[in-house]
Amino acid sequence: MVEQEHVQIVYSDSGLAKIRVVAGLMEDYSEDAEVPRQVFRQGFRVSILDARGLETGYLKADKAVRRMSDQVWVLTGDVQVLQDGGNALYTSAMEWDRLKQEFRSESEVRILDKGEEVQGKGFVAREDLSQYTIFAVSGHFEGDENNLE
């Protein structure tokens, strides 16, 4: 295991920076034959970057575990996702599938979408929060109910 403090990592695809991870502490278990992973603690924050390298949103959590085998991040403790335009997601735990570009969870969730608040338990959402499905929905809705899936 390798341990690093005050970590900043930029992940890129096709030469373009896609996400920037900042954490107070990273424990790297990449060489673990059974469960290769990276564990982030103490101020975990991910900036989502556009093609120009500008932040279009961010997510943060108390703790994150990046599974190396499938590129899924498991986020726990005061999970928040905020996107440009003000859309936001709040939950206590979720998985972030980088390959599918989606969030999913069976936990309680609160989503702010164009000024409306939707709550429920269990969800699947695109990582840009443009589309989402919430199970066991509650909340107050005004406007076109076709905006919700």
C-alpha cells in the first residue's frame, strides 16, 4: 500500500483532462491482487472538466473508493453533486460508474432540478444530472411533469 497526503490527480481521455481529483489522503492498493483500489479521504472532491479544462460541475464526499477493476467509484458520507446551472444531487452514498457516466444508489436522495426539489429513495442519474430516475419519489412539483423520468 502506498499512502500520499494532499493529492491532486488529473484523469484524461484522448489527451483531454476529464476530471481532477483532490483529496487530503489517498491510500493506493493498486497492486492488491484480490481487490485493486484507491481509497480517498479527508476532503475528497472531483472537478468535472469540459474540453477547455474548465470546471462544469463537481462532486464531493467524505470518502471515495475507486475500484480499479471496473472504474466504479463508491462515494460515502455527505455526497454532493453540483452542476453548472444549479442542478444538484445530495445523498449519503452512491456509486459513480465512469464508463457508463452515471450515478446510482439505493440510498435516500434529494435532487434540485431547475428550482424544483425531488426526494426519494434509490436512483439512477446521468453524471451531468440531465436525466434521472428516482424510486419511491416524494416532493413538490410545479410545471411540466414530463421533465421527470
